Amino acid sequence: MAIKIDKKIVGYSVVKDEEPVQENTVSEAEDNVVHMHEKVERPEMLLGSTYKIKTPLSEHALYITVNDIILNEGTEHELRRPFEVFINSKSMDHFQWIVALTRIISAVFRKGGDVTFLVEELRSVFDPSGGYFKKGGKYMPSLVAEIGDVLENHMRMIGLIKEKGPDKHQQKLIEEKKAELERKKAQGNGEGEFPPSASLCTKCQTKAMIQMDNCLTCLNCGESKCG
């Protein structure tokens, strides 16, 4: 079989009869690994997770369903990746932009590559009328931002976003402080999940930042002003 050589020949050697010709080092299994791209066909059945959003901005809740596709099922290369998203509600106030948003997000999911950028893009959307605090004290600058928060939680759940928590020493201090707060709540001396005097953490947007070891530390995500 004739082989066309497109590059300049810089050297050569003669293959002896007893020397086997070197085969391609890439195995067939690696060649057949399926990565997420827009040509991957939708299976008949997808795994789905539904999340409820209830904000003070609307009488009715929103239900966000993220469906995942399993790539390379049953192999060492098995991956679970988001494939499509649906948002439903009894309220029709935001119908047009919600339909548009779900179609765009689903298209990005099917395109493949690093889709985690969607989280920050959505969470950086601010409502000119003002945001709100969700249960647990986390601040949401807009309804779109909370949809981004849901996507982040889902991506963490399927392993697409890796958890980056505090170090062992910091985690120990946080657990001790949380245990102290739980004891106060049990005795009727505490209110809410975090101290009322806690300030807003700029990383996780939760009112859980307190002074600990002369350093502002977030009891929710471990963010520290001392690095």
C-alpha cells in the first residue's frame, strides 16, 4: 500500500527481517472513548435530577430538571455529563426568557468541552430591583443567579466540579464553631444557622463570615481573609 509523505525526511533506517514493525501505541479502547459533543445522539432514557427554587419574588416555585447522559457506560472511561435542562413553574411571568435560557444552556451542554463557565456567568447576573437571601442566609443577586447556583450544585454532585474546601486545621476550627452554635440553638440561645452578627461572605454569598483566630473566616465554605 502506497503511503504519501507530507513532511521533509530527516533520517531513515532499514528494518531487518527479525525486527517487528512498531505498531501504533494508541489502543483501540482509547480510540473509541466517546467525549461529549453536539453529534452525540440523545438516548431514549436519561438520568434526571429536579431542584426546587422558591424565592420571595414569586408566589410560585420553579422546578429545575437537569438530565445527564452516561458516556462510555460500563468502561473505565465512564462519565456522567449534563445533556439538557428544563425549568417549569405555574407562574408565567418569566416564560419567554426561561424558555430561551433553557435552550441556550442545553445547547452549551451538548456542545461539550468545559461547561462549568456557565455557573459564574449566571451567578454574576444582578437584578436591578435587588436580590434576596435564600434559606440558610445565602444571598442571591437575582433569580438567574440562583439557577446558576443550582447548576453548580448539580455539577458538584456528578463530579464535574471538584470540591475545594479548607485545610484540615481550618476545617477542625469550623466544625468546632458549628458544634458550639448547635449547642446554643439546642439551649435556645441561638437563632438561624449562623450567628446573627455574621457578615456576608463574598465567595459563597452566605452570611456566615465571623472572626475566628483573629481572622475573618466563613463557616459555610471556609473562605479566609488570612489566606
